[in-house]
Amino acid sequence: MSALFLLIGISIIVAGSFLTAFLWSVKSGQYDDDYTPSIRMLFDDDIKEESKPIVKKKINK
């Protein structure tokens, strides 16, 4: 029975820490921008040219 009380106490502490982390992230502005993520896929990205690997040719003599 005492293990049950211990587990309930630990779960309350863990839940409180997650709640504190969530409230801190909301206050620090992590969830302020709702518009940009929805249109990010519409932006054109610059296509970078991939460098071709150097291939050595074998010379038969």
C-alpha cells in the first residue's frame, strides 16, 4: 500500500513538472506564430546544386 502512495506522489511531481514546462513555453512565446507554419510549404526554396563526386578513370596500359 505504501508503494501506491509513493507512485502517486511521484506521478503528481512529474505531472507538475510537465505543466510548469508547458506554461513556461507559452509565456516565452513558443506558440505565438500560428500563420507562418501553415504557409511555409508555399515558399520557394533555392535549389542547391549538388557537387558531383570525383571519379578516377582506370588507365589500361
